[in-house]
Amino acid sequence: MNKTGQRIVIGFIAFVMLVGTIGAYFMVILQNSNQNRAQQQAQEQLAKQQSCQAAKPEEGRVFTKPEPQTFDKGSITELRSEDVTVGTGKEVTSPSACVTVHYLGNTADGTVFDNSYDRGEPIAFTLDAVIEGWKEGMIGMKEGGTRRLYIPSDKAYGEAGAGGTIGPNEPLYFSIELIKVQ
């Protein structure tokens, strides 16, 4: 190869390296920008969750722990909600609402994996901090109401499951008493 050919090859290699370096530089900038945006969103979510405080139930109101419900796993292919008691108070209108609830959750065989009744006090959280089935299933519920949610696995914990009690692709049941919408 003559000197002119060598210069062309070297020039081409230098050009490719320059373009690659510039491209990598912009990728780092975009990645940092995306990380900053995600971090900011996480901080906003945390601040929102921290501002969500449990409301005190009405004086004298008694809460009775519901019985777990068994159900056929295969029958829960979409979110299903049933109002046991229709509330008369403020309505949940946003999937990011702060709610105070008492609840019981169980798997298809009736195994209770969590409930607020045994802790003796309701819990407050923003709906966008919980599983999709709660976000969707609470919309339209009013304070004072009781609702049953049958949540398919894709709107619960999906293929990963949760802890040792909720297996992969496990549909879930919840009984929820809505005390307050903030």
C-alpha cells in the first residue's frame, strides 16, 4: 500500500474513532439525564408517600377482620371488584390518591399473606406506591365502603412473586375498607 493509501486508511480510522467518541459522550450525557430524571421522580414519589399520613377512624367505629376467600386461580384473568358496602364519603378519583384503609390479602388457597387488622390500626399510602390492581381497583370507591378485589397476577406481582408467600403468577384477593381519601 502506498503512502496516500495509508494516509486515507489512517484518516478513516481517526474519523471513525472521533465519531465513536462523540457518540459515546452523548450517550453518557443522555444516560446521566435519564438517571437524574428517574432520581427526581423517585424523590418526588418518596416525598408524596411521606406526606400521606393515616387518618384516624371515626370515634367508636369498630373494624372486624374479614374471613379470607378461596377462589379458583384460573378464573382470575382480569381485575374484578365487588362492592360489599358502598360508601357515602369522598371518592377515590386518582391512581395517585393518598388513602387510609384496613385490608386483608390472601392467595387463592386462602393463605393470608398480609392484613392491617392484626396490627390494630389502618394504614395509609399513595396508590401509585402499590400494585397495579390496587391502583385500578380503588378508583370509584368511596369512604366508608368495603370492596373485594380479585387481582390477576399481571396486576399483582407477576412472574417474580413476592416474598415466600406469594408465588410466581399468583392472583390475589383483597378485602378493603376505605376509611379516608386525602
